[in-house]
Amino acid sequence: MNDIKNLITSGEGKQLEFKQTIPSGATLAKSVIAFSNMAGGKILIGIEDRTHNIIGISNDEVLDFSDKISNIIHDRCVPNIIPEIYSNNIEDKNVLIIEIFPGQHKPYYLKEKGIEEGTYIRVGATNQKADRETILDLDRQRRNISFDEEIDYDKDSTAIDFDRLKKDFEEYMNIKLSRKDLFNLKFLKEDHGTIYPTFGGILIAGKDFPFEFSRIKCARFKGKDPGEFIDQKEFSGPLYRQVEQVMQFAKVYIEKAGKVEFIRRIDTWEIPLEAVREVLINAVVHRDYSISGTDIKFAIFDNRIEITSPGALPRGLTISDIKSGRSEIRNPVIARFFHRIAFIEAWGTGIQKIIRLCKETGLKEPEFIESGLFFQVVLFKRETTQKTTQKTTQKTTQKTTERIIEILRVNSEITRSELAEIIGLTPDGIKYHLNNLKKKGYIKRIGPDKGGHWEVLQ
């Protein structure tokens, strides 16, 4: 009984729904289907959903509702769903509980609407109609195969850049890779005598990268809110290379804090780079690559770093699950390769390691947020270092603008790319500083972007 009372106190969510009385047949069926397609859940009848007050139902309604619910589920849900229906007496009031378990025959859908229009999933505390990509993912779960294990029938084995992969693998692990290893890694599969790449193989070692949504977009924002960019960069290509490229971007914009110990100055990063890297690797390995039109976001602010990846936690995992070390591997092909090149040490330890590293550095515990079909990790800077970061950013910006002006005085026809290479920023970062200098009246562009030149006014 205490467990049910605790559930009621926690409120509605991805595995819990309240109803004051038995809902309409379609409404009930949608909830049952949504829970079956996801992590399972409970529907509590006799609870006011807004106030969480226990209203209860009568003894007669317990029996009557149980029969009606069984009939609704049997008549409206396909494939067949078998819930457990039972009652609990809480505060001398009857609460009817419909417990639905994660289904083994996904996708489940409304019989009258069919699979395309009648499939529902649980997103937060709501039931939402599944799109085609989600329906395909549910079908993969039924077949116990991941997106990255599926064959890309539009390509052949030459789509894998074996020479680059072999070179990189030997650099990381000092081990030579053979073509046979491509099958062991499940980068290639044979079907009816023809060899094809898998989606995981393309994401890790493809010659071309048609998956625009597999990129990582990085940004350093001015201040504490999204808005004005100081710099931004976008990375594509092999996933393991993206991790290294993003970490290089991070090192430019994560400040170092110095302290003196035994007369010796020790510089440490304001957020442990190892924690940042661990969050980034988790995002790359566990994101849902079947969701098109979106990508991983890596955003640096004055007071925090946010890493956001597409896809809710897989197979019903909760935030408390991952904090305790439980892990579900969404992309086994990608995960296996990252483990082979020592990007991943042990399964399930990443989140605990991130928390430990931040605590050891005296930082606030990271925040883990599951919002709709996205998962986000927030790494916080120290309150005392946020002001230092702002001052350091201002000083760095001033030095950069002064350096740009010096260069423009000497070479008025220099390009943004050439400036970026000299100063060590991305072209977008240089664009940000040039625009600021123009707004403040320090410089002026004479003529077009190509063929024109800069004039220093002050």
C-alpha cells in the first residue's frame, strides 16, 4: 500500500497515469497501447489527476470496471495485450490499478485505426501518436535488432573506407585491422550472397556521410542564455573523430582555474575535461540515430555546459536507473567499436563517473533531463568561477579584437579563413568578432566579400 501511496505522491509520468473514473474506450486503449510500446506502466482509477487526491470507487465499480477494461483492451488493442487488473484499499477508499507490462510484440496499435495511424507511445506524462520512424524502431525492438545493425541496402561494401579505418584503428590501439574484422565489428553483412554495409558501419567508417542528422553542432554563447554566438562549429564524419573534434572546441572555451599548493601553481579546468568527454561519448553512443532531422547539440555558456542528444532513455530506463549504473545499449555496433578503441571503459559506469568527477572537483552534481524525445546532461561551473569566466571571456575577446585590427592594418585583403588560421578560431568565431568591430565603428568593409578589402577606422 505504501508503494501505491508513494506513486500517487510522485505524480503522473512516463509510467503512471491517473483517472478519476473509467475513461472512454478509445482514451483507455491509447494509454494501454502507449505503455505497452514503451516501458510499461500503471493506470490508477479513483485518483484526481490534478490534485492527486484519492477519490476512490465503490465496491460494485471495482468489479464492473474490471470487466469493462478487459473487454476494451481485448476489442481495441492489437496485438493482444494482457494487463493485470487489481484493487488496493488506500485510506478506506478503493483504487483500481491497471498494470501494463512492456510488450514483446511491438508495435501495438488501435485496431480501428491500423498500425500507421493507431500506434501510440508514452512521452513524459502524455500519449502521443507515433511517427513512421518510431513505428520502425518499435518493430526493430520486436525483432531484437538495433538501427545500427540494420543493413543499408542502398550501398555496397565499397561504401566503407577501410584504409582510413585501418589507419585510425592502428593509431588508437596499435593493432592492425583486417577486412575480416569488418564482419566481426558488424560494419558489413552478407545477404543472399551480396555484401552490404550496416548503418553502424556507415556512421563509423563510411566514405560519404549522408546522415546529416549524425552531426554534432557546437556553440559558445555569450552569457548564460542561448542567443548571441561567440563561436559555433559543426562536425561530421566518423563518430569517433567527431568526439575528438568537439573536445578540441571545448578546450578553447572551457577556462582554466589556477590555485597554489606548496608554492606551486596548479591549473585545472573549470569543468573536468574527463567528465565532458564522458558525457559526449555517452551522447554519441546512446543517441537515437533513427530520428532524422536533428543532431547532438554541445553548448557552452558562462555558467554551464549542455549536451543534448536525440532520443529518450532506451527501453524504459529512468534517471535513477542510469545513476545507479544500469545501462541499456541502444547502438551495439557503435558501442562495441568505441569499447574496442578504449573510448568506453566498462558498461554502465559512465554516469557514475561523471557525477564522481564533478563532486571531486567541488562542482554541483550534474543535472540529467529527459524531455520528450531528447536527453540532456548539464555540467555546472562553480559560482565563484562564473565571474572569473566572464572576466576572462571579456579579456580574451578584447585581445582577439585588438589582434584582428593589427592584422587588418597590415593586410586589408585577408580572408576570414586566413584570419581564423592565424588567430586560432573558427571562421564563424572570426565572423562574430568582425561584426562586433563593424557595429562599434572600428572597421569598415569596402567592396564585396570577394575582391574587397577592410578599412581600419580607429
